[in-house]
Amino acid sequence: MSNKKLFPVRLPTGSAWLCAGALALTLMPDVGRAQHAQHSVQNSAPTVGTPAIPFELRTLDGKAISLESFRGKPLVLNFFASWCDPCREEMPLINELAAQSGNKGYSVLAIAVEDSRAAVTEYTKESKLTLPIALDLNSTVKRAYRIFGPPATFFIDRQGIIRDIIIGPLTLERASTALANVGLR
């Protein structure tokens, strides 16, 4: 029997099969592909009541810093950029929160995003910032926290749970409310 009688439609050959297979895989749902719980957690945006996403970065002075290093103490985690005007407006408040943090039992960490080490260093000197600043040079933490543009501030409790999120510039009123949400009165 001839193939023409069994298959009246012309079947693809060679590279056409490869293209057809790639197209089919692209259009198919993730059935049969490896899936990991960690992957799905990283794909969801952090929300109030969920654990903060772990990270490891380097500070401006080259020291390693991670979310785990703040465990047991509330953390104000601020994402900023030296070129961002709303970030510049809120930074004196963030710096003041950091100055008071030791006496009040919490920590503050600023993470520079979409910025260079040189620009952040210059901005830190120019603004007389004393708070610890970490560099997210490859935007890994920014993407994990779903920061589409700075500023954004996360208030994380002693157990590492996000208790408040402020997208946009921080105000003294909102900072007071958010600190109360992490158990500081």
C-alpha cells in the first residue's frame, strides 16, 4: 500500500518536525514539565501576611547581608534609586527611622535598585545617609519583590512575615501605622 492512500495530507519532514514540535511545546500548558514549590513561590508577588522573600546581597562597603540576618527583629525594607525624585523626598524619613531603630528595637535596610555603585555611593555621601544600603545590581531582589519602580517599603515582623507594604513615597503617618503593624508601638 502506498502512503498516499493512508495519509492524503502531506506530513512535515526534517526541520519542519522540529518547528512543529517547538510550537506545540510553546502552546501546551506546563503539563509534564518540572515544577518546584520554590519556583511557584518566587512567581507570586509578596503580600501582607506572607513570608518575606529571602535574599543575599552586598552592602556598599562590601559586606554580605541577607534577610536571615534580621530574623528576630522587625525590619523596614526600603527599595530606592538615587535618580528617583520620590525616593529622594522620602529618604530623610528613612534615614531618621534608621537612626531611631536601635533604641526602638527594629532594623532598617535600604536596597538600591536600577542604580550603579558609583551613583549610590555619591548619593549616600551627598545626602549624609547613615543607614545600611545594599546593592541589587542585577535586579534579582527587585524582581522577586515585584518592584516595578521605586520607592517601595516593606514592613516585616520578627518572624519574617510581611505586615505592611507601601508602594510610593513613605510618609511619617504611614510609617507610624506600619511600624505598629509589625508590633512596635
